[in-house]
Amino acid sequence: MGPFPDEKDRNRVESSSGTLSGGIQASLAGRYATALFELAREAKSIPTVEASLAKVRAALDESPDFKALTASPLISRVDAGKGVAASAGAMALDLTTTHFLGVLAANRRLSQLPAIIRAFRGLASRWRGETTAEVTSAHPLAEEQVVELKQQLRQRVGREVAVDLSVDKSLLGGLVVRIGSQMIDSSIRTRLNSLAHAMKG
């Protein structure tokens, strides 16, 4: 089914791209992301695949139907394959990403998509010499907000920063930003929780 990890070719994938990916291959999602990254690098299409994965990530955040398609264990491999093929066409994804989604559907790994996308973004950022910030917001950020956020983070860390955006509607407001092990948290929910904890003490 191609160079994506399954039981039969896991060892080959785990041994590839070791210097670039480091410990990212410790998980199944990391192995899939690494395999996809290698294909994209060979095809000189890393930015194209990354843009397609950004569309997939947005669909996971914004479309309950697409999220259910990837998460439900009740959907058959065939139906999942047809569903992701239709979704890929609607989102105008590139062929590499479209094929990748088909492989995930066939292997029943669509539920790994969020982690795979996050791992791919990390690999692509490292390849470009960037730092990656995982940014969670209560609502999708506008393009100008993302540009401003990148500028602020670049000033903070002293280098270019790529942002991996996700939405958590349980946040009351603000952002939660993680760069590596460093958490930069400005969410109202976390501030309220901290205040409540302090009041208990």
C-alpha cells in the first residue's frame, strides 16, 4: 500500500530520516508523518503537502461531519475511503496528501490525523530551521491575527516561528501557546482556574 507504516514495513520507516526526525518516530503517528514527509521531500512538495494538511486540520476543527468520518470506528474502510476521497476533492488537496488519506482510511488510522499533522508540521519546521509553536484558541484566528502572533513569538524566541493552530471551544478566550516544553498561557479559563486554586489555599 506504499511507503506508509504498517506492521510489514514499520522497521524500514523507523530507520529512515533518523537525523531529521529524532525521537518523533516513537509513535505510530510519528512514523506516518515521517513517511509522508520523506515522500514530500523527494517530490520537492513539502510546502504543498503542508498546505493541504492545514486544510485537513481546519476541516477537523470546523466540520463535524469530517471529524466524525475520521473518528468513528463504525464507518467501514470502504466508506471511509470514499468519504476521504470526496473530502480531498472538495478541499482541492494535492495528490500526495489525497493518497495518504486513502492509505490511512484503508489502514483504519484516520483517527491519528491530528497527531500526524502536528508531527509533520514539526518535521517541516525543523527542516526549514524554524521553531514550532502549538497554538490553541477558542475560535479560529484570522490571517492578520496569525501574522501578528508570529511576529510576537519571533521577537520572544529570536528566530522564525511556525504556528500549529488548533481550536478548543472549551477555552473562554485568549490563547494557549506551547513552544517545546515551554507553555505561554494567556487563556481566561486557565487564569480563572489559577485564581480559584489560590482562593482555596
